[in-house]
Amino acid sequence: MSAVASIFMVVFAIVTAIRLERQGVTRDTDPLLFGVCSSLARHYDLSVFWVRLIAVALIGHPAGTLCYLVFVSLLPTGKKA
């Protein structure tokens, strides 16, 4: 993945996390992967299995790890799903 694509991916994650936070999306108090995947699955009405599978695939790349950390840091902790 090129540096430009990595930067785009991180900027997209920041913008998306801020938009979701403004919509009231919070991280679940789920112990697996900081609750980000279950919160995103609940918000987009998807199976948490597929969201976690995609997250694990993305975390394999440094930009994906940075994107995941953006979601962990910008989405506030909320209720358990």
C-alpha cells in the first residue's frame, strides 16, 4: 500500500470516527477489541463476526492499526451491547 493510500485511510478513519461520535455512537464495554467492532456492527446493522474479521485483516497493516487506534481514542465508551 502506498504512503498516500495509508494517509487517506487514516484521514478517512478520523473523519468517520468524528461523524459517528457526533451521531452518539459509543464504544461498547465489550472486552474484545475495545468494543469498537461491536459498536460499528450495531450502528450499521451488520454481523459483528464480519466486522471483526475485516478489522483483523486491516490491523495487519500499520495504517490499519493506526485507524483502529483512532476509533478507540475518538469514540467514547458507552453501554454494553
